[in-house]
Amino acid sequence: MRALTPAATAIVARGLERSASFRTLVQRLDRSDVIVYVKDDRMLTRALAARLNFMASAGDLRYVIVHVARRLTASQQVASLGHELQHAIEIAERPGIVDGRSLADEYAAFAIVGALAHGIPNTFETYRAMTTAQRILGELMP
């Protein structure tokens, strides 16, 4: 995982420091062929706390970027990033995902699609990611 901004670095550091579940996600990704870039984003719509996009495949690696909304509290940012890291693990588990098209095709087969997932077209959600975010948020609460 590679943070692209100072704010993203702080989100990652907080997650690693305060959440065992977040640390487990990062460890799993470190053992995978998926490289996750993280960036804070002030332009995400109100409907999205974070978003993962497939960037590219090169050699034996696949690259995704996660944008995390700046407007969230620190704990919400960590939980939202954890949610997206769970999606990155879902990608790592499916070697057939090699670009945006195959990502959409695979997720359409096993995820909650579009209107059920935030009401935004071409978005997908999974129960695993939703429960991961809730677990991390619980770990961050005093």
C-alpha cells in the first residue's frame, strides 16, 4: 500500500496503529499481487465515503487507487479505507480481474449492484466490505 499524500499517510498510520483488522487487511495485501495507492479526495460526492478504481495491470502486478473523502472524521476515514482494502482483497482473490471491464464483470456476478449500492450507476458493494468497515470503526472507538 502506498499513500500519495500526507493526509493519506496519516489515515494509513492511524489504521495500522489502532485497528487489528486494518493491519490484517494490509498484511494480506502485502502478500498479494495488488498494489493499492491511497489518496485523500475533497471531490468525492456526498454519497461516497471512499472509492476504489482499477488503474492498470503490468507484469505480474495489478494496481488500484483508493480515494478517501476528506470531509470524514479520522475514524471514518480509516474505516472507509478499510472497506476499500477489503475490495482490493476481493480483487486479489480473483486473478481474472485485470482491468476495469473485468472488474465490473466479476463484481456484477457476486456483489450488490448499482441502485442497491449507494444508488450510483456502475458501483458495486459487498457484504464483506460493509462488515469490515463496521468492525474497524468499532475498534477505533474508545
